[in-house]
Amino acid sequence: MKCKVEFSQAADDDLQRLFDFALQRELDSETGDLDIPDRAIQAIRNGMAFLMSSPFSCRKVGVSSFVRELVIPFGSSGYVAMFEVVDGNTVIIGAIRHQREDDYH
């Protein structure tokens, strides 16, 4: 099964927020690495590529078998993407958060 992965507007906003946060953290650091924000976004995009072939291998969220979470490792923690399998051909990313955030925004 090969699915199309689409981002909701909220998920697009989350990507920008996560990038901006990582960039500011590196700018504020004495040893900041300005490649880290780009590598973080690339790790998230690599996770999305995984969903194209295996969306049902991710853990369920709530009672629906179609709403799931993908854990995306990056550094000492990572990110979590919440998504919905809409049909056999489409996955919609609803939100993305850092693993140390409390919940989806």
C-alpha cells in the first residue's frame, strides 16, 4: 500500500514553530549548530515517508483505529506526529509536537 501524505494547516504551522524554536535555541547557545533545525525537519519528513508505506504500524490514539501517532526519533528525544488514515490512499498529518511538549497544540 502506497499512501499520499498530506499536511493540515495546523501541521504546517507546527513545522514552522518547531523549526523556529530549534533555530532560536541554537542561536542562543554558545556552541550553536545552525544545521540542527534543518536536520530536525528532515527527520520529520523522513518519518512522513515511512507513513507512505506503513501507516497502520503506528500506535493508535483513542478509540479510532484510523487516528494514530508516529514517533520520530531525533537526538536525545524527537517528535510525535498525529495523523489520520482517511482511506487506503491518503494520510493526513493533523499535528506535530516535540516529545517534551505536553500535548498537541
